[in-house]
Amino acid sequence: MSAPIVRRLTELRAEVDAWKRAGQTVGVVPTMGALHDGHLSLVRAAKAGCDRVIVTIFVNPKQFNSPEDLANYPRTEVADARRLAPLGVDAVYVPDPDQIYPDGFCTTVSVAGLTDVLCGANRPGHFDGVATVVTKLFTQTRADRAYFGEKDYQQLQVVTRLSRDLDLGVEVVGCPTIREEDGLAMSSRNLLLSDRARVWAPELHRAMEEMASGLLAGGDHDALRAVAEARLTRAGFTGVDYLDLRACGDLALMTTVDRPARLLAAAWLAGVRLIDNIAVG
Ligand code: AMP
């Protein structure tokens, strides 16, 4: 049996209100679909932590930077519902676009500071789109907890901040990145890689691991970064948007590992922008 799909807010609200009246906790897992094991790990965490679980699937136009990227984003709703079926999800909320952005919608949620760097610098308006849709999904689902992947580390920080700043009452739970056997971080965008590009894609994670080990061994940051970039170029990557060592909480730039840090990267392979991040130390 497939998980029940809900497309209208009134329908979702009726369900959630009944759960709340029964004193049950609600977890939400926001996604853009094309579900893989990374998404399913969030669903399992939500099932373990909450009485009721809603998975949302909404390809949010406001967080895309180009119409082509939005048009090319994989959409696999039937397969998604099938993948969720064995997990015992209580509702799959696939809102019709007007349920999120009704006519005349003109509000933007913007988190300052954290969004100026990394993906925020390369994708103007992206995090405003994320923050706006996440705020809507939090208030629409009335969730107690929301589960996000560390795979999108900056997004996790942004969402955690906005939930606190706006007193949304949603506890944001970060979950570890799930990888393919060769180390490539699972991502819906991996479906866009050609067979050839898929072979080289794990080089991103390998180059990052090598740079992280070098940093922990006291190596020079700039030299290690240059080695990593050269490795990516050899593997066919055509550009590196960023390959940064940053502080875990506030994402401040670092060059030596003197506090908890994360190495974060975004790089282009055969027209697909891959992102990844790992803990350093
Ligand atoms: P997306 O559908 O790409 O917007 O992702 C929805 C949620 O799944 C986000 O919280 C992502 O961080 C999370 N996610 C995506 N890929 C992974 C992964 N490989 N491991 C864990 N979580 C992931």
C-alpha cells in the first residue's frame, strides 16, 4: 500500500488537528522528491522520534536560480510514494503550488549573515526561497520536530536559526549524510549525471577527505586546497564554486583546525553542481 498523498492544506490540517488533539507529536521531513536512501534515513529518524510523520514533497520554484535548473530537476512522484510505503509514513504532503504560494503571495523570509557565504554567495536568493518555504511547511504541518540532512549543512544552519529566531516551536534535528558505496553523497541531482560523470563524481569526496587529513596533520591550507582543486580538474570537474574550511556553528572562514570545523565544497561536473561537506577533527 502506498503512503496517503495529501494535496490540500485543509485536508492536511484536519489530520494534524486530530493528531494534536490526541496529544501526539508530529515530525516533518521536507523534501523536493526524487527520494533516495538519504531521504529515507530522515524518515526513519522522524519515525523513531515522533508519533506521526509527514513527508513533504515540493519542488520549490523560489529556491532555483534558473528556469532550466527548475525544469530539469527530477520528478518521480509515483516511485517516491512507493519508496515511502514500507516506512509507515502518516501523510505525504505534495501541495498543489497554490497551497504554498497563493495568488498575491509577497512575503519573503530572509536569514542574514549565514546566507551571505558558500551556496548563498553563488546562488543569490536561494536561501530566501528555502527559508520562506520551510517557514510555510513548518506552520502548515504544525510539526514539533523537523528532520534535515547534514548533506546540506548550510541549509541546516539556516533552518535551525530561523526556527529559533521566529519562535516557530519546531526542533530542527540534523541527520548524517548517507553515501553511495564509493563515497558519493546521495543526492537527487546524481540522477542528472551521465554514466561517465557518475564514475568520476566520488572524486569530490575523496579530494575533500585528503584535504581534511592534510589539515589535521598540520598541512598548509592553501597548498592542500590547490592539490584538491588539481585533483578535481583531473577528474573532469569544470569549476569549483567553493572548497572552504569553516567553523561549525557560524560558518566563519578558517585556515587551521583550532575548533570544530567543516570542509564544504560545491563543484561542477558535466553541467551538474554537486555539493558535499565533511567534519574535520
Ligand atoms: P532535497 O530533496 O534535496 O531538498 O533534500 C531533502 C532533505 O534530505 C534535506 O534535508 C537534505 O539535506 C536531505 N538529504 C539529501 N541528501 C541526503 C543524504 N545523502 N543524506 C542525508 N540527508 C540527505
